[in-house]
Amino acid sequence: MIKPVSVLYKPRKLSYGGINLEVQGFTPAQFIYFTEEIAAKKMSAWRPRGVVLHCTAQPDLKTWDEDKPKRGIDEVQRIANMMPRWANAGFKASPHLFIDREEIWTATPLWRKGTHAKSFNATYWGIEIVGDFTRETLSDGQRDLVVTAAAALYAMIGHEPTPQNLKYHREEPRAFKPCPGNIGPKEWWDKAIEQRMAELFPGDDYRPGLTRA
Ligand SMILES: [Zn+2]
């Protein structure tokens, strides 16, 4: 059982080409506190209905992990390095979360619309699972972090995931890539996230103070 622990929200603010990010790494317990006590209170006009799962592909997991000790590129720098690519592609924002094997990293704030999948940007958060899962294997530990993060997000909007409001990027009609790779059937994620929500937020009132959609 993950118990929320309080955390100060002191993100690194990064700006490039009109894209503004607030980058901070969270453990699962910190992330639950962050969504409940900070992000939920900042939500205003933009109301997403679910999550789109992606994998970063570039960088892959090997590069992401090895760059830290070898080349001194930490997670914040790693995300900063992707900003020119997004800006050149005309993106106004980024995906919302980057989840590696240790932490859940924020990028575009959860209370603002992100850029990650054309047809889904308007109404979905985008989660990037760090790795290229057409070639790499998603570990149980990293998978578990993604489940917890998604459970916290669905709890924030007051409903469970369904096959309709939990998406893989490749469901995007114009998607040209196999994103998020081989991460297993969507039904598995749907169920795992639901179970995690029941563990973390017993009862059907996932978030006191937030009205159900
Ligand atoms: Zn994608």
C-alpha cells in the first residue's frame, strides 16, 4: 500500500520556442500527494477525460540510464534536450509525464493541455514511458510506476479507465508509428489501473472535493 507523503512543488522551469515546462521528479507516494494536494487544485478550464500511453523511443531506456553517469545528462537535462525537437515540429507543449525506472517526471503541467497525439491532445493527458518497447523490455518495476501514475490521474478526474478513455498512441488515426510498442494488451492496463485506484483511493469518491464528471 502506497501512502501519500507530502512534497514541496519546486519544479525546474524550462522554456524553449514557446514551450513552457515545469520539471520535477516524484516517487509514487510523492506523486499521489502532488496530484491530490497540488495538481487537482490547479485544474481549471481544461478537463481531460483520460490518458494516452506512449513510449519515448528516442531516447531509449539504455541511453536514458547510461547518459546520467557517463555524460552527466540528468533527467531534467534529458527533457530539456527534447525541447528543440518539439518546438521545430510546431508543438505548443509537450507530453505531461515521463516515467523511467525510478521516478515520475512532470513536463507540461497536468493542468494545461499538452502536445503528444494530434487527435487526443484536446482531451487527454500524455504519459511517455521511457524506452523503446519495440526493442526493449518494460520491467515490472517501471510498469508499476506507470500504473500508479495513471491511477492518480484517473482519480483526479473522478472516473475509472475504460477501453474508450485509455488510449495507446497508435490508436491515433494518423499515427505512423507503433507507439507505445510491446507493452501488453490494453485490457491489462485498464484492469491494473482500476485495481490500483481501488487500493489507493478506497470507496468510489476518489477525490474528496472534486465533483465527478
Ligand atoms: Zn507516442
